[in-house]
Amino acid sequence: MLEFPLSGRDAAPKFLNFDLHCHPGQFIAKGLEGYSLDTGIAKTLGEMKSGNLSGAFFSLVADAQIIKIGPEGVKPYRNYVANEAWADYKRQINALKEILKNDNSFAVSTHGKDLQQNFDKKKISAYISCEGGDFLEGDAGKLESMYEDGVRSLQLVHYHPNEIGDLQTEAPQHKGLSIAGKEVVKRMNKLGMVIDVAHSTFETTKAAADLSKHPIILSHSLLKNDSTHPVARRMITAEHAKVVAETGGVIGAWPSGLNKSFEDFIDNTLKLIDVAGIDHVGLGTDMDANFKPVLNSYLQIPQLIDGLKSKGLKDEEVSKVVGGNVKRVLEKVL
């Protein structure tokens, strides 16, 4: 395996790099009983700087209080009670904003143009996203409040079945996107929010893609392989990937343990490029919440770039994959 080159924020990065999905230091648990991971947050934020990350979607987790990891993977163990989900949304977003305001290397970002402008200023663009639509409790009207709070992307489903659509790891209940889910997609288009279909079934993804007037993303996944691990249900077919690409969107290559190694992740990223096209693949690390990651530090970003180039991608193509494709989508949607 290649060594991790340390570049630091004082170096001029050649490429604009973006992570479509991350949970630095598991910040979503900040403020809960027993939480003591501020050192983890500091470590990951520091590696974002040293690895010359340009921006990321910092993701809240809508069902964080009602899921657990077990033999069959991540599963819900109860439902929310009324107003509990929304209260937890407020706790999580306040915790994230408190973390970010204490480090002037980061800029909370809400417009597509912010990514390039912050890159030029050597600041990291922190876009806020949410994994799962449970916070909405079926009410698309709450998207206005989330938008005012600075949230710019919503992943429709996660691990707990909700009112919006069907997810890959549970039995379907809506046959794709529900009536409430269709209203969520329409409202997100109107507001200018990025629709994320990670964890969604093919039917939910197809319904969202057909309804959306803007590009959508699938922030973190891989093409299906022969793995029988419960997490493998989260992978997608070539047809699934093409649905996202046809909207003009981006799929985040996911460096989970479903890759055999970091080098295998490079090869699997290239397979995704072959299916979806060079303009429709990015990086979605799921940092600090990933399953046995083969990329577990932003210090590996230079290694990722070198790995893609070693497989024959030109600088222009690498630039698209590590950040340029996401930049296009952000500028279009936000």
C-alpha cells in the first residue's frame, strides 16, 4: 500500500476534494449521556485540514436514537414517540454548529458557489445534510425550518422505515416513494436542497429520479459484488447507478469493508465509473461511522488521487471524481 503523504493547509492542493457523506468524530452523540468523543472530533477535523479536504456534507442521523448494531447489521429496535425525532434533530444540528464555530478553518456553507470561494480562501466548506427523513415525521413543511437552519441535503431513508419511502435493509411498505415522499421531493426541489437516495430501494430511487427536476445524489454505495454480509444489502446494481446518473447526479464511491482492500476500492471506483460515467462518480466515505473502512483517514486523499492516476485516469478525470462532479451538482441545485 502507498504511504500517506501529509500536505497540510499551507500547501496549494491541485484538486478540489469533496466528501459526500461523513460523521466526524460521531458528533451526533455530543450532549448525550456518556459522550466523551471530543478528541475524536478534533482528530478527524484535523485530518480534514492536513488531507486538504475542500468540503463535505456533515451528516446528522435522523434515526440515531432508535437503531442498534446486531448480528443482522444495523436495525431499528423501536419507533420514535411524537415530537422526539424533531427534538433530536435540534440537538444534533446545534451540536454540529457549536463544533464548527470554534474552528475558523471551516465555513458553514449553503450555496453552490461557496465551495469554490472557500477553496480559494483555503477554508473547508461544511455543508449540512441529514441521513434519513424521520425528523420530518411525514410533514414536508418542516423542510422550510431545516432549510433556514442551513441544511442543504436530505437522505430520504436510513435504517428505520419512515413515512417517505422504502429502504434496502427492510421489507418495502410504500412500493417506492410514498405520497408524503413525493411531496418531500417536490418541496426539496422548490427550496433548492440536494436529494440523497442512499439506502433507498431501486423503486424509491427511480421514483425520486423521475419526479425530481434537479440532479440527485446517492452519497455512499458500491456496485454489487459476491459478499453475503448483511451490509451488502446496501450495494446497488448497474441499473440503479444509471438511474442516478441520468438525472445528472453523482454516486459516492463507498470505501467500506465490502472492499477487500484500499486497492480494491480503487478498482471498484473504476467499475462504478465504467457503469455510471466519469461525470457521475464522487467519494462518500461515511467517515467515523463506516463498516470496516479501507479509507479511514482524510490523510489518504492524496493516496486516492495517486491510485486513480495509476489506473490510467487523467488529471481532468481525477479532478471530476474527487470533487468536480459534486461541485457541478451543488452549483446546479443550491
